[in-house]
Amino acid sequence: MSDSEAQQRLIALTKQYFVKGDAGDPSVLEMFSDQVQVYFPKFGTRTGKAAVLNFVQGLLGNLQSLTHAVESYNYLVVGNTVVVEGTESGVMRDGTSWPVEGRSEGRFCNVFEFDGDLITRVFIYVDPDFTGADEARRYWV
């Protein structure tokens, strides 16, 4: 497999992760290695599929919907690492939609590492205040 083909395969797997995650497809767990590391702000870094499940349940328990427009993302592949920059949108359980224009704008960056077709690390860098409700830390008006 050429470098270009390998890069496209990793990008396709990354897109599949977002699509399955947005759909709440439980088979997304099969995409992770048993010792996967996951990071999310206010969740910290944890290891294992049980940690991924705990993260997903906590996040989705607060959301009605989550959408990633994977075709518009920037993908950078170096070796077995994929860095994704993009935007996301959604609706909280209370009906509040996001992103909030002029604040987070739904921007995020994820870093994935793969071993073959399995995700061994996913670090998610995003403002977890999706709706911009945390006024106390809004330093710019």
C-alpha cells in the first residue's frame, strides 16, 4: 500500500468514527483497541474501552443530537497519526442549540493514533461549554 493509500485509509476510518458516533452506533466501540487512551476537557485522560463508553454515555446523556460535517474538515496524516480540525453542532437535552456564533463556533481539533485499523488514542480538544453558558469565563465582549 502506498503512503497516499495508507493516508486515505486512515482518513476514511476517522470519518467513520465521526459518522458512527453521531448516529449513536454502538459498533463505534469496535473501532478502538482494548487499551485506547481518550482525553476530553473536564473528563481527563483515561484508558480502555470502558473509559470510552463512560465518556460517550456522559456526553450523549446531555445531548439530543451531535453533528460533524466530516467532508469539510482538514485532515493531516503523519505516520499513524491523524489530526482533524473541524466544526460540530448539536442540541442539548434542554433544547439549546449550538454552536454560539462569536464564541466557540463549534470548532474542535482531534488527534487520533492508529494501530492498523484500530484507534489507540483519541484526544479531543474542544470547549466543553458548547452553548456558551459559562459567562464567568467569558473575558472578551
